[in-house]
Amino acid sequence: MDRRESLRTLLIGGAGTSLLLSCRLDEDTDVSKLTDIKEREFDYGRTPAEEARDEALLEQDFYTDEEMKTIIVLSDIIMPGDGSKPASEAGVPEFIEFITKDIPSHQTPMRGGLRWLKNESYKRYEKDFVDLSKEQQIAIIEDIAYPEDVKPEFTQGAQFFSRMRNLVTTGYFTSKEGVEYLGYMGNKPNVWDGVPADVLQKHGMKYDEKILSRSIKPEERNDIEDWEGYEI
Amino acid sequence: MSFQIIEQSPKYDVCIVGSGAGGGMAAKILADKGFKIALVEAGPNFDPANPQQRTQLRWPWESPRRGAGTMRPFGDFDMAYGGWELDGEPYTRAQGTEFDWFRSRMLGGRTNHWGRISLRFGPLDFKRKDFDGKGDNWPIGYDDVKPYYDKVDKLIGVFGTRENIPNEPDGYFLPPPKPRLHELYFQKGTSKIGIPMIPSRLSILTKRVNKKRAACFYCNQCSRSCSVYGDFSSSSVLVNPAMETGKVDLYTNAMVREVITDGEGNATGVHYINKEDLKDYRIKAKVVILAASACSSARILLNSKSSVHPNGLANSSNVVGKYLHDSTGSSRMAFMPSLMDRKRYNEDGVGGMHLYTPWWLNDDKSLGFSRGYHIEYWGGMGMPAYGFGFNMENLNGMVPGIDGETKKAGGYGVELMKDVKRFYGSLVGMAGRGESIPQEENRCEIDKEKVDKFGIPVLKFHYKWTEEEVKQAAHMQDTFEEIISNMGGMALGEKPGKDSSYGLENPGRIIHEVGTTRMGSDPKKSVLNKYNQAHDVPNLFVMDGGSFVSQADKNPTWTILALAWRASDYLADEMKKGNI
């Protein structure tokens, strides 16, 4: 089972697991051809070398299932959703799995950080982090979530949490759900005609006559420029 | 294993090596004049409208790394195949020196991702030595190039405004877009301290210049190369029409090893390695134009040794590879409390800043350094990509929350999500791009030991900034802080100090490297004459940035284009007269 599928399994839980597994374990039926026929998950104008590297990374696992479960829980603690989907449903764990393989400098701090968290969980509660109650989880997180205000015994944990916060935040806000939540309005053909009037007013700004007279007028944008009478 | 060089059968009038700004322009002008041309490109064919190559209008989640710069240094969606490191194509640096060499291998080269900042050099920029006694003058002046700048403006299109500023010559400008909100804040800040800020001059079509290219639709993604050709890239704007003449044969994935010469030392063509079948080929031509980028062209010349040219081709002066210089760069970021909690609207605009600061202190002799810089600005509610939202702990403890309470920096949960939203669009930044003084010792030469995977000897770089550039960077940093405080911002991070040379980037990082085959009137001190023609080899030209005597604080592309057009006109005349 490759990482993409095992992640899906971890995310959807028990029932899904048995369904996926039963399919793969049926040795009498060669389903490999069927499962190979899939549209490329990522199709974004790659060169052949780039595509090959993406594919190779997607086929590898970095995190163990146990680590991945912790990442899923942490993702939802950091970005639980705010009238929007939580991080685990916005593709954040999948992104973290990929980026850790893609940027190897994340590997040791992430692996070690997850281990730090596990150790801390056992020290306090004799259980793994994912098996703690919500209150217990938050008690640990509170100790490592504020790097300027952290007790000496938690500084390494705070380092790890800051990295985790970076990855979850960037993963969330670069997902479809996150971009919608953020309210980014661009990435589509449009016509820029300056800052909206109410925004200018709110900020005490205005376009002076010189700017207005010289700037492009939207209705002229499709005209072919005529240099007749233009002097420099 | 037999070694054989396969001869391409047609003999061409002109063989052009490289399809970027210089090579594309030469191909267009000479094809229009009816010459039969071989255009040789080391990378693959490329068209931003090809859905298999397009990155424009893609979303961050279409990339598994959300656009991070692992594969392409400026991120997954940037349209430069290549970077500062290429697989199997190393380069080396002399100990204690720094140079980072950016190469892009594709039709159109680096013009597919560049900033479209299209500034003319001014009268002073060609004659700086007359003004400050340093470096060398160009053998030509602004008046020699002006007619070609005019033609380039009209052919390609550039927006801007006529400002009548000395040494910032006006051109044939399309109307500029209105400034964005953060740019108005910048303008407010700069005007308080007497620093000018004027509409940018970018080769982006706010209006159309012909029927084949559509107007800009304001997606802010010029770095991804425009699928409607609404900005300038050599492949879309020059090579495409050149191909349509039927006069150009395009050779892609063709890595040129050397220029071939005859017994008298004249160029007879080029020898290249086809990257697909790994065989060696030869193209014969009456004239060879190198436009492979300043350092690549120097490398080809230095590797083209023969009994007539034991020192490399066109190198009796021993100047090939020397006087390598890049623009300086230093930058700073700031946080603008008044730009928090912004109303959302689409402010993508064109790909790049709508306003910029041209160098304003030409007449100030008390600065402690000689050459100037311009300032580029960024900010706004842009599309998130990998890195977005990083280091919130450095921001969200700086100002009171919506409830008026300043909270602990960092955090998690719904509060953190709301913070990311609040701070969106409140970060701005600026970067200086300055002129350095070319030094003979700053150079590239052939490494005596290493070859690349094609067996071609590689370049070794020697480059050190001088005190001039360091002092200029210090001035940039002081200026940035002054601007930030006057616009109501808070500078982020530590101010770069002496220990980091005031944030001065390594040479090569600004990707304006030029000067390696400089032009001049004295064949003992220069490689090319004032028409980009090799002093030693009349049927050999270099039409990339290699010909520059000095790189002003202006970005080099517009001048490369103008000089390539001028040199192509000269070349055509000489061929007609039978001189070549």
C-alpha cells in the first residue's frame, strides 16, 4: 500500500481500512493493472525529470503510521477550522508527509520532535499523545505553543511546535479550503482599475489627477496602441 | 566506440546560439531580412500556452509541495527550467570567492520568468568613468542606442510614464496600471524624505501592440510566462514570429560545445551535443552569433581553442571571461499595522510592482560610494504558496488583538487561524538593485580539472565585491529603515550589519551577470567592437549581456535587446556589402 492510500486509511479509519486491504490482499485477482489506471494526482506542467521525482516521492513513506496519527491530531489542534474544514480534511497531513520527503532538513526535527512529544506524553500520563484526552493534549501543547514564554524544560518541544505550526499553517492556507477561508480573490482573469474607492477612503488615500490621467483606462485595454503624436 | 560528428546538411547564413533576449532578437531581425538561420537552444522547446507546460493560473494545491522552491528556486510555478545548480553541469569557485550562476535551459531562456523591469540605460550609464573616474566608458553612448530602445519599445511594449528625469530616459510607454494600496503607503513614506516613486516600467501589455498578443489580464504571474503573450518573453514575442517567416530552423536540446573555425581562424559553425541521442553534431554557417548568456558564451569561446586561437576564440586580448559583474542586491521586510484586517478584493495587478524608485542621488558626491541603485517594492494580498503563514510567532505578539489585548506570540487553534487572516496583506518589503564597478579580477575561466556530463570543461568563478558595493548596501539598509518608519511600518528582523555586508547578496544572485566579452574600441583591451562583433573574428558576434562594459542599476534585458537589434542591423549591412 503506498503512502497516499495508507494516509486515506488512517484518515477514514476502520471500515475503510478493511475495504482497501481486502482489495489488495486478494492474490487470485490481479488488480494491479486496475489500480495503476489512475489520473495523475498532480498535473501542473512538470518537465519529465520533475514529474519523475514527484512520483518517486509520492511512492515513498517517511512517517510511520503512528507518527502520522500524531501529525493528524496536531494538525487539527493547530488549525481546527473556523466555520471551515479542519486541517486533516484540507489535505494538510498529506502535504506534511510530502514536504518532509521533499525538503530533507525537516526530517530529523520532525521525527525527533514527534518522539519528544511522545516521551513527554508518557512522562506525564503514561500514554501516547494520540491516546490522551483532549484536555491532556492541550495541557502539553500550552507548554510549547508560546516560544517567547516557555519554561526551560520545554524549549525543544517549543522548537518542534513552531515548525509544526509553520507546516500546518502553510499547508492549510495553500489548500483550497484555506484559500477560501483566507479570502484571497485573485488568480483569475480580471481588469485591475485601482484600489476600490471605499478602501482608499478608509486609508486616507486618493489617486491624484496626475495618476488618474495617465493610468490605463480599462475600456482601452484591447486597443492597439497608436504612437501618432507621441513624443519623447 | 566510434566517434563521429554528424554534419547537419544545410549551410546557414547565420547560426545563433541561445534563444533568450539577445538570440531571440537576432533571430527575429535577421529572419525578417531574409537570412537562413539555425537557432540553437540548450533546453527544450517551450510555449507557455502549451497545457503540458503551463503553470499560469494554477493553484498552490496543484503542487504536492504547494509551490515550494525545491525543484525550481523561485518555486514550482516559476517558469525557468534550471536554477543556480543544474544536474550534471557543475561549476567551481576559486577559494574565498563567491559566485552563484543561474542558468535556464528552455526556449526563451530566462526571459520566461524575469521581472519585466525594462529600463533604458541613461546617458550617464554609458559614460560613468567620465563622471566618477572609475571603471571604463562604453565605446558608444545613449544616442547610439536610443533609436533601438525606441524600436524595442514599440515592437515589444512597455508601460511607464514620461517623467523627464535625467539619466532615466523616457520611452514609448503604454499607460501604467494604478498603484496598489501598499504602494500608496510606500509613496507617502518616500515623499516625506524626498525619495521619488514613479510608475514602473515593465514590458507588460496594458494595451496591445499587435493582433497576436492579448492585453494583460492582471493575474500577477509574469514569472510563470504568459499564455496569452501579454508580457515579454523571447520565445513568445521574438522566436515565434521569427519561426513564422519559415527562415529559421530551431535546434532544441542542443548543447553547444565550441565554435568551429577554419585554418584562418574564421568561424565556420558550431559543434553541439544533442541531449536526446547524445551524439555530436556540427552546424555550418557563414556567421556565428553567441547569445547563450554572458558566462555561457564566454565558456564557449574559451573552449574553442585552435592553433590559430590557442587562447580560446576571439581572445587575443585575454579579456574573455573578465570583468564579470552582477547587480548588487539587499532587502528588508516590514509589517504595516494599518494594513491589518483588510477588506478583501482582487489586487493581483500586473506581475510586479506598479511603482518604483529610480536612483535619485546622481549628483551627491558625499555618499562614500560611486554608483546608484533603484528600489523595488512588494506587498499586498497575494496568492499563498509554501512559506505563507510561517513564523506567525514573530508577528502576532506585536500588536493588540481585536479585543484590545496583546496576546502571547505563537499559539494555535481558531485564534491562530484568525490571526493569519488579520495579518494577511500587512507585510511589505523592498529591495535595492544597484550598479557595481566591474573589476578585471572578477571573472570566469575554464576549470583545469572538471568537465560536465557532456565532457565540456566547466567554468571556474572568481568574484569578490569591493568596498564600493558594501557601502552601497549599507546605504540601502539605512534608506529602507527611513522609508519604513515614514510610512508607519515596523521593520522586521534585525537590520543587517557589517558582519553580513549589510545584506549584500552573493554575486550572481540578482541574475544580471554581464561583462565577460566586453565591447571597446581597443582590440587589446576588449573582445567586441561597438557592434558586438569580435575584434579577432569578423564573422563572430556576441549578442547577450557579455558585451556590457558596465551594468547600470537598470536591469539589463532592455539594453541586451536594443544592442542585439543594432548589431543585427550592422551584421546584415556588412553581409550585403560583402564584408563578412
